[in-house]
Amino acid sequence: MTPVTADDTAGMSPLFARLTRGGQWLRQADRARPWVLDTAVVVLVFLMFCLADLVHGHDGRRELAARFTRPPLAGMLALQAGLVLPLLWRRRNPSAAFAVIMAVFLLQWSLGVLLRADVALLIALYSLTLHGTLRHLAWACAVTAVGLVLVAVRASAVVSVWDALFFLFSAAIAAVAMGMAVRIRRAQLAGLRERAARLEIERDQRSRLAAATERTRVAREMHDIVGHNLAVMITLADAGAYACEVTPERGKQALLLIGDTGRQALGELRRMLGVLREEAEAPALSPQPGIADIDALCARIRSAGPLITYRTAGDTDALDGGVQLTVYRIVQEALTNSLKHAGADTRVHLAIGVEGARVRIRVQDTGPPDGTRPAGPPNEEGHGLAGMRERAALYGGTVDAGPVPRPGRGWAVRATLDLTPLPGSEGGTS
């Protein structure tokens, strides 16, 4: 059980807050040493009910003395012990405790002995209702009814049978009702605690899944940004180093292009990291790239050497921002792979088409001029191809990559995005 803290009792009255903390302390002490409470119940019953019978008897009432017998001191102590001592295990084994007390109770009344310690039967019935199995409660109530009828018949000389039955059955029903109410309340609290613990576990799991998803998304974005721009910069640097010896003006142009590419990469990194910062005032961020930015992307790749043919079909401007970002990143990764693996002298054919609820992307290069590819073929599963497939999967699409079925070492990437709205969704992406 969760301990009661100062925050939990902040809105309570001082008296109720003290009672709540006291009850919490008693429950903790009872869990640590349950025998203390059981012993205290036995001692309290003895002092309140048994001691009066030992000292005063029936308070001198002649009708009681004439109707009931007073056993000797040893017999009275034995009957009282049989009624009270089983209360020591009323919580550990309530059925057995009730059975022993009921047996002594029936024996006592069959002998015509009146004892105040009979209150132990009600305590045992309450404990059986609270701690025992419910199937034992049915026969316990039946046996109790028989015993109470016996008591009412024995006490008929002092009080009418119906009055006695009303009082005795009311007391027994009150004991059962109180035990059932406490049992139901404890079951409800246990269910609430279990539900709270389950919700806490689910919340932690959702947090971990969200963190893992965010890490994957950031890794994918960083790979797209850094990988693409570094590939372009490396190719430009190699071409610039070669051009410095032949045409210095081309070397200077390559350096300027490297600077522009680096600044663009730095801007994208700042935008990406700015989204991750948990600041009250986030910096103004430029929009995510879309299909309109593919022309600039092709221009940067062309500056590194490859010849790119780019065409579109359909209403690409009508696609929403998420779809356009996905198309841009897939094209960016495919062009980067062509630059890295096919070299600066390859030709790339890029086509983007919108056909109803589908977007088709095809990026095909002619391979290096000598017909061989450098080590590390693009069909190896890395962040690039895996990232493209993950992005396409967000829109129910697929990505296929492989060699072109013709002579040469060309490579093609084919991606399809399905923008059909899911069943039951309100509207969809056109």
C-alpha cells in the first residue's frame, strides 16, 4: 500500500488528517506484527466481557439465576477460553476459528450457561466474512441461525422468543454486513492499486517506445542530412583538388559549392536540433523540404558531376507536407547513393508521378563509366535503404532497390506511396 504523504492530507481537516495518518501507521504495524492486533482483540474481549462474568455473575437478577446455571470457576474459565482464545487465529484460519467457537457456543447453551463472552461468535462471524472463503460463509450462517434459535428458546423465560430472535438475528446480520462491506471496500482498493500500477507500467512502456521511436526518427533525419551533404562535399572536394592543377577557376568554383553545401547542412542540423530542445521559446524554424526543393537538390548533385534528368507527372503540389517530406528524403537518399556508388560521371533519371491515391518514385542511374561499382554496394542493408523503407511504410508504401535488368551496372530505386485513407478515418490525403 502506498504510504500517506503530506500532500495526500493537505486538503483534510487536522483531526481527519491525524486519524488518516494514525490508521496508516496501524496498518503498517499490523503487517509487520499481526499477532499484536490478534492478541489485543483477545485481551479486550476478556476485559470487557469475560471479567464481568467472573466477578459479578448475572448481577443478582433472580430470573436469570433461576433460568441459567452458573458453572464452577474452572468450568467458566474453560468455556470462556474456548470462546475467546480461537480469536487469535481468526484472520489466519477464520473457518477453523469460527468452527471451534461455534462448537463451544452450542455446548455452553446446551448446558444452560449464559456468558457475555458469546460476543466472540459475532467477531468470528465478522472475521469469516472478511477473511474467509464465501462458500464457507453459507454454512456458517446456517449453523449460526440454529445456534441463535437455541439461545432464543433458552431465554424465553426472560424475553419473548420473537424479540430474542429479532435482536440476535439483527446482531448476526450486522456482523456479516460489516464484514462484507469491508471486504468489498478492500477489494475495490486492491483493484484500484492494481490498475494504478498497471497504468504506471503502461505509461513507462509508452514513454520508452516514444523515446525509441524518436531516437529512430532523429537518426534517420541525421543520416539523410549528414550523409547526403557530406557525400556531395567529398565529391566536390575531390573534383576541386583535381581541377586546381588543370583549371584553377573550376577549383575555386568547387570550393564555393562546398561552402554553400556546408552552410545548407549546418542550417538543416540547426533546425533539427532546435526541434529537440526543450525551450520555452523555440527559434524560428524554416519549413521542412518538399517536392519543390528537389530542383535545388538536383542542382547540388549536378554540381558534383552527375547528369540528372528530372521530370514529374500529376499534381505534386497538392500533396500534404508529410508526403512531400517523405518523397524528398527518399529522392535525396537515392541520389546520394548514386553519387557515392556510381561516381561523378553517371547519369541519373529521376521521375515522380502522382496517379490517383498513389505516388510513384523512380531513381535510376547508369552506373560508373567503366561498368564496375566500388566496394560497398548500395543493396547492403544500412540506414539509407532501411530509412527509405520506414518512411514509405508510414504511408503504406514499399521501396525496391536493385540492379537495372540490362547490360551495365546501373541501379534503380523504385518507391510507391499509398495515400488511400484508412477505413473509418475522416477524410484523407489526396
